[in-house]
Amino acid sequence: MVARYVISFSFAALITFGLFFGMQWLISTGDIELEDAGKRIRVEMGQVRAVEEVRQIERKPDIPEEVEAAPDMNIDMSSSVDNVGGGVEIGSAAMEVTAISTGVGGFSATDGEYLPIVRVPPQYPARAAENGIEGYVIVTFTVTAEGTTKDVVAIESSHNMFVRAAVKAAGKYKYKPRVVDGEPIESSGVRVRIEFELAD
């Protein structure tokens, strides 16, 4: 029993001394300078400039193309106003002017017959439009020296429901008055036919 303890103690002491001497050897041979594996890299931070190549392009002045001269347009202002008519939308009516003779065109102060300037279309009667009724009215009036109309009277109509609208519209007409010896004068007996037609 004692011999067993002696053997175990001896073996343990041997291992202990072996480890001790091994550590001493490692310490004595460990004075080797280790190279610094991590080398510091110096990085300089700065602004990055983008270099662009600028090319100067010489632009030649644009040469304007020759523009053809527009042809002279001669407008004949002496055309007569005998017929003004045709179908229109609901709410207006066509007009046919009769017994109008335009002598000198334009709006000069020379002698000449009266000339219509503004024609206000009449309002289409709602009842006639709802029932699909068409017709006409002939009105007569006087053109004053100021170019307005007066004494508007309906002398003929296809249906009485159109008379009021026609007379009201004719009262708003504007004319170039008749000129005699350089002075505007009244013209009576002017007759206009107003057509009331529904659009398709």
C-alpha cells in the first residue's frame, strides 16, 4: 500500500519538474521580436475634383431665309347685301334682307345708301321649338340718321308666335345711315324677312 503511494508521488513529481523545465526553456527562447503584422496605412482624405473637358463650339449666325412677299389682297367692299339667310341652331333665326341697295361700300362720309352693320338674331320661341314649328316674319322699320332703327312693324308672318321675337330683334339693328350731300338722313320703309328654322 505504501509502495503504491510512493510510486504515485514519484511519478507526479517527475511530471511537475518536467513541466517546470519546459516552461523555463520556452521563456529563454521566446525573446524573438515579432513583426508587427498590422501595419498602419495612412489615408489622406480630400475632395475629388471631376475634370471635364469643355469644348468651345463656334456657332455660325443663322442666315434668315428669304421670305416671299405676301401678295396684295384687294377686297371688294362694294358687294351688295341682298340675301342673308340659312338654318341656324335653336335660339336664333336666319334673316333675309329685301329691298336693300348698297351704293358705296365702306363707312365713309360720301353719299350712299344705308348699310347694315349689326344684326342681332332673334330668340327662337320656346313653344315653337318644342312643337317643331318653323316660319318667317317680314318687318319694316326706319333707319335713323344715327344708324338705329325705329317704328318696327311686322307686316307679314307665317305664325303669330314669331312676331314678338322678330320685332324685338329688329329694334336692336345697327346701320350705316344713308348719306346725301355729306349729311346722314333717315331711310324709311326698310324691309327685312326673318326666317325661323330649326337645325337638323
